[in-house]
Amino acid sequence: MDDTRNFLENMKEQLSENCPTPTSLLTEDDVKPALAQSPKKLRLPPIIRGDDFPQQYELEKRPPLVENLFRAKDNVLLGAPSKMGKSWFYANLAISLASGRHFCDLEVKKSKVLIIDLELHRDDALDRLWRIAFEDGHREIPKDLWLWCLRDYHYDLDLLITELDHRLGQINGVDAIILDPIYMLGDAGFDENNANSVKGFLQDIAHLKTKHQSALLLSHHFSKGQKGRESHTDRISGSGAFQRWPDSLITLSAHKLQGHAVMEVTGRSMPRVQPWTINMCPPVIRATDLKPEFQTDFKFKNDRG
């Protein structure tokens, strides 16, 4: 018995000297030195106490880039039926942003804008922009417009983010990034009907703008079926996460007059506006005075993407 007791006492002494204290038994004083020496940097902003709030008149509010559509740094989602003309819409918007000219009769803040085209061949994308510029009275492409065509290249989202961060650094950033279309970035495991899958996908895409604080503009298609009676925010295909993610949701629904669309906008920080009708016939998209009336049998005949 004495030998057994001595053996156990000896083992206790060795354990106390050589084994670290279990985490559950550590005190606050034990933890503080380790935290102070940790090289990990916090990536989230501080919590602000009420008496540290800046005065309302001192707030640096984000300016609208396009009147009634979206502000600087916003996440924007454009939804429309397949082949309605989402790419033409964004190409027109890019020309307007880079030149500072009105877009569909809306005031525009002159901005630096990058189009990342994942779908069109380079010559087609360039030709579209030239057609829009000439038709809209430009003699040349605005110098603050950049185009990055990636149709024939293999990449994943991580590579795209890394390369884009490097290239934006070379041109001192941009105010808006147009990524068209997003379905080209979904991997084999992506499920547009799964909320968690969509949320993770959109959060990953948002890394494209994080460092340079650009507005990020994406496009997505409508679900199938006739549109017009439901809320325009319910027309987007897939999970409701697509509807909740953007700061500004813009939809284009088929108008009863061929070649026209009803444009509707819902924004978190923009004034609510009534739907209006735009002429979608390329190359230049224009606002009209037509009453917004939805088409019940949508068939588009024009060349568009």
C-alpha cells in the first residue's frame, strides 16, 4: 500500500509540473498576457458608445451614384427575365457613370467604373460599348471606363478576387464594379434555392469590393412564369437571400409594348419611386412617358443579352 501511495503522489507532482492547466480552469489573469502577445489582428469594427456618436450634421453620407437607384459602396442586384437585356442595361449604365451623363433621365455622379464580363467574347463586348457611345453622342469611350473580359479563361472566385485586388491597385480603385453574369461563378456545389448556399456565395463575391469600397452591381434572372401581379422583389429566381442581400434591388419586367420594360426599384437608403417604362431596344436604353403596363405573354424578339 505504501508503495502504491508513493507512486500516486509522485505522479501528481509530475503532472502538476509538466502538464498545462486545462483551459476551463484558467483565470482572466492567466488569459490576458496571452491575448496581449497574440499577433492576430481584429477584422471587425469597434462597438461605438452613444456619447461617442458623431453629430448628425458631421456624418459623411454616401452620395448617390445614380439618382433614385443606388449610392456609393452599395450592393446592387439587377433582376430580369432571360434575354431581356440585362447586359445592355449595365453597358449603358457604365457609359453614363464614366461620362457623368444622365441615365434614363436620372442624374449621375461621374465615376470610375469597371465591367467584369464573364459571358461575352471580347470583340462583342467592345462593339456594344462603341455602339452605345456613338449612339449617345460620344466621340470616344470615356476614359474612366474599364473592361475586363474573362469568357475564355479558367478561374475560381479566389483567383478572381486576388487578381482584381492587384489590378485595381494599379488604377487606384474604381467607384463601381459591374459583374455580369453571376451564374458563371457558381461552383458545382452551389444551389440557388438554398439560403445558406446563396448567402455564402454572395458574401464571397462581396470580397471583390471590400478593400476599395466600390459599389458592386450584379445581375440575376427571374423565376419562370408570368410576372406583374406579385411584388417585384419576389420575381428573382432562387432563395429569398437574393432579395434581401442588395442595398438596391432593380427589376426589369416585360411591358405590354414589345421592346419595352417596366423598371422598379427598392432601396434601403433611397427614396421610394414609382415604376416607370424604359425603351430596351439597343443600343441605347432610354426612359419613356409610357404608362407601366405589364405584358402577360413575354416573348422578346430583339438581339439582347
